[in-house]
Amino acid sequence: MRLEITDIQKIIPHRFPFLMIDRVLECKPNEKLVAVKNVSVNEHYFLGHFPQNQVMPGVLIIEAMAQAGCIYFYYSKSLQGKSLIYYLAKTEARFHHPVVPGDQLIIEVTSVKLLPRAGFVKAKAMVGDKLMAEAEIGFGIKES
């Protein structure tokens, strides 16, 4: 299944400038999700995050992975139609290369453990064939 931005906005509450997922290319519940974050030079954080050597902040790469994980959880747990609030519980991340304007970040999420109201996922962020970052992310949900 593919999801466009309007579909994503029905699942997670984030909006500009904090919506970090532009599209979902593939979603196989309980198996994997592949999402896209297009990194544009017009992103607001580039104004102050090393303006002479622009780099996407690591915390925002983690946020993009967490948002992809929440979309994955939503479909894996068949929560369609529910209005949910997500919160980050735990993150262990490694950064391998900087993400810069013009990059297309491909985020792949797989399960570690999915509970009724929480999830633990593995995520990796790639640009082309190059691993940029990887993380294990835990999060919880509650109905709003």
C-alpha cells in the first residue's frame, strides 16, 4: 500500500513544520514500512543549523523515523479510524553520514515488538544505497 501526504495527515497529528514524512512507498503491516522524507534547502531548520554547512539535525532524522514507525504501528495494529496521540519513549540511534539539502531520505521500519498501546521498531535511514542513520525506537499511544 502507498500513502500520500493527505493519507499520512489522517494518521499522525503532526503538521508543518514538524511533519517529517512526505510519502509512504510501501506498507506491509507487521512486516515493514518504507517512507520518504525529501530534504529541501527551504526547510526552516537550515537557517540556523550550520548555515554555512547545512546538515539536517539528527533529532529530526529520529523524528522522521519515529513518525514512520507510528504509521507502521497504526496499520499493523489495525487502528484505522481512531484518533491517536503518539509519544516517544526511548531511542537508541547511530548516525553514519550527514543528511544535506537535496537528499531524499528513504526510511525503512521493521518490528522489534508491538504491544497493544506501544511499539518498539528498528528504523534505518538511507540516501540511495548509503546508510545515513539507524535507530531502535520505542513509543506509546493513547486515544485523543
